[in-house]
Amino acid sequence: MSQRTRLVRAKVAGSIYLGERTQADGSVVPSWSSTPEEVLTWLCDGFRFRFNQRRSTRSRYLTCEDRDGNRVIVEDPDHNPVLLPLGRRVDDLSDKQARQRHSHLAAMPSRVLQATERIERTDWFAAAKRRRTNVARGRRPGAMPGFRSKRDDARFVCWHNGGENAIYRRCGRRSGIVTISGQNPRNHKAPDGTIRWQIHLHVHLSQPIRPYTSIRVNLTRREVVFVNTPLPITGRVRSGEAIGLDRGVVHTVADSNGCFYDAPDTRIISSKIAWHQRRMAKSRLVAERRDRDYRGSKRYQAHKAGAARLARRQARIREDFAHKLSNALVKEHDFIGIEDLRLSSMTKRARGRGAAAKSTLNRLLQNAALTRIASLVDYKASLAGVHLVKVDPAYTSQRCHRCQHTVKENRESQAVFSCRRCAWTGNADYNAAVNILEAALERWARTSAAPPAAGSDADGGPAGSKGETDPRKGPGAPPGGTCDEPRTTRVAA
């Protein structure tokens, strides 16, 4: 969880030692500064430099091509993989040694230098775990993270560490100040004789700042992000309600109560992003014809920034919808059943006949952000004590929830379901959501040792007894009966 604020301005109290600089005549002189932009740039450069030093200690496998042209891992005579460092030079230095060897790190706050270690380690091992998961599921493993480039956003992280640094103080209804403290080395005092210094970041916010563990300052985007600890779900009352969720493209989420939740339409934003990307391709083509580096083109960089700005806006709209929907589902229900979709397998690139239609479907699935909704419901349900059960989605869209007749012909179209046995007709997504709920209840009844669901007053029954362990049995249970045409509602984003 995080809270994003806008960086309005910055002020520096005292002079900060920025390291030694070489002048035009070759002489080396110390440098101090009190200019906010220069100091913030110094913090960003120092953070990136120290991060890359820690990344240089990582290794990669040495590979080569075999006779068939496939990439294979090179092994030593003892049949152990050969490892090579990522960088040309390995800088395995402690923070103290780095300060002594590199003058521009001498006055860097310790909480900024310590942040590089944890962030680099988390980034690296998360990528390694993701590669193992991809290989286990038959996908491409993907690349491991590399070094940070100067072309990336200018940013740095500072730990709060219980109030030791990056201290926030509210000074208005929608404004506050973040103070980052540090000190110059004793052998390089400022011209006015001061050692300690402070940077005051004035931010504009939209809501009160919750307890946080660190701050992320992005100088390129002019924003300060407070990294918060997850908070429990508040304002929730146990209701004994159970619900099944079916995710799709036409309706982002359909539940077993007959409600539809549609994500905001962002096709206009997607078309604008595509326009910027086409202009980027044209700028690159023109630059290559003139034997120039397209990355230095102002037109190319302008369209790149425009596409990135629109992509961030689109992501914020989807994130807002996912958070609001997951909050509503977790607060109003004590049991949630959801289909365990593997969207990465569903969105694989198709070739040959029908590839264009499949690519359109893949784009719609990715734009719906179905995985994000499931992950938010998962972790919020764990915080609120709500039972969440994932079930196999196989045949849930072909099986009639009333008579359990399962044939492909039941699904007449994307929206219409008509059972060939009992003649029940209704919305196909609603039918699938009911099947998902029933499958989740059966699985939960089999695997649980008869503990009552959240909000249930039952003491439990024999293991596997659905009548005694059904989370819907209790106060606030939904009335019986079915409806042929479910009602339609939308959650405003």
C-alpha cells in the first residue's frame, strides 16, 4: 500500500557537501551546494550509483550455442555451472568503505544508502522466484533485472525507520512537509562551519498520511510516495453471505447474486497511446535513415513521455476500480468463491488462422486487469478474515447450475445460456458464477475440519457435511430461489 503526493517545492537548510569536482585546469576542489534541485539530483545519482554497486555482486550463468543453435549453460570440469558477474567490475563494499572511496557519498544519509541494499535484494529474489514459477507453468522464464540507467526516472528511497529520518509534518489541510536530515563529514565542514543539514520537501496531498515505513521521491515525476503498512478492513459487519465470482471480458466481474461489475472504458486512452507509439516508430525510422540515434530525438522523447503519461493514467483508473470493487466484496460477504484462471496461458500469442481475433481477445483480457482484481480480493480477504476459495474453472460455463447438465451446446452465445435438459435460460456469466460458488462451497466443506465460516453461529458438524458447514447457514443468509434474468449494477470508478 502507498500514498502518492505531489512535490510542490523543496528547500535546503545549510550547505551540503556534494563531493570533489575536477575543474578545467585539472585541479580537484570540494563542492557544496544549497540549491534544492542540485541537492535532489545528487541524492538520486548517489542512490542509483550505490544500487548499481550492490547489483554488481550478482552473477549470471555463462551460456553459449551448441551445434543445433540452442543456448546452453557452460559447465566446468566438475559439471558445475560457470557463473560470471553482471558488471565489468564487482564493488563489494560496505557503506563505510563506499563513503571513504567515493567522495560524493560522504554526506549521503545512512537511511538512503541502507535502502539500496533491501530494494536491490527484494528486486533480485522476486525476479528469481518469478522465473521459477514461469518455468513450472510452462512459460518463458523471463530476464533477470539489470542495472539502473541514467535514462530512468531520477529517484531515491529513504527509510523512515520509526522516525529516524524522512519525518512528515502536516502544515495544512492538504499540505505537509517531509524533512530528510543528514550531516557533512567532519573533515569537510561547510563554508559557514555547519555540519548538519536538512531538506524540506513540501507536498500536496489528497488525504491524511497513514503510518509509513519509507518514502520514495521521484524527481522526474515530481512526486513523493509514502509506503504504508497494510491496514485491516474497517467498518465490516459479519453477514454470513456467500458469493461466487466469474471474471470475463464483456462483464469484468459477474457474481452469483446476479450483479455485473464493469470496469471503466479506457479505449480512448488506448487509442491515444497507440497513436504516440506509431509516431515513435516513425521518428525512429527517420532517425535510422539519417544514421542518427533515435533516442536523442526530441520528437521521439516527447511521444514516449506522452505514451507513458497516458499509460499511467489508464493504470490508475483500473487500480481505482479494482480497489473499490474488492473492498465492497470483502466488506459485504463472509465467503467468496473465485475461479482460478491462468491468464498468462489464456493470453498466449496465436499464429496462423484466427491470430488477429486471438490478439484482440488477448488485448481485452489484459486491459480488464482480471489478475489484479483477484489478487486484491485475496489479500484483503486474508486481512478481514473472509474465506476465499479458488476453484477450477473447467466446465463452469457449460454446466447448468439447476440440473448440472454439462454440454457445450448449453452455451448458445457469449451472453445466453440455455440448458438442453431443463430448459433453464439466463445469462451465461451469472450461471457460471453460481457454479463457481457451489464448487467453492463443496471444496471448502471437504477440506475444512468443520470450523464455522466467518459470521456463522454454527458450532460445526461432521467433516464434509455441507448442510452443517455451509457458510451461508446463519444470520443474514440469502433467501432461496433463482431468477431467470439477473439484475445489472455497476460500480463507479
